[in-house]
Amino acid sequence: MRIYHRDAITGGGSNALDGIDGTSLSDGDRAFVMDGTFRAYRLVDPFGELTDPPEIVAPETNAGLKRWVRQTT
């Protein structure tokens, strides 16, 4: 399991959650996004549902069926 920290959810840049290349991601990876609000995500593979940011986010590159799913406490 890898843990990522990003400053944006979308935008595809190196600081965005969707900017992480899907080939480097594995089921169960975690990510934290702090863009004024703290959000936690878990990568689910396969998930395959349509994206619905900020709840469900797909990598822009090599997403396949991988999706970041927002976690709640």
C-alpha cells in the first residue's frame, strides 16, 4: 500500500489526485488531498464507475477500472 499527498483533486497536474498515473497504483492505495478541505481516498481496483469528483476520481492516465473513492469517518 502506498500513501499519496496532493493539493488538488482534479486538474491532471503533478499536485492533483487525478494526475497520478494509473499504472503505478494498486488496489488499497491511500491518498490525502488538502485543498482547503481535508479529504481521504482509497483506490479501488476494479471499480469502474463513472467519475463524480470529489467523491469518485479516476486517474487521467492509464485509469482502466481504477478509481479513487472518497472515504468518510
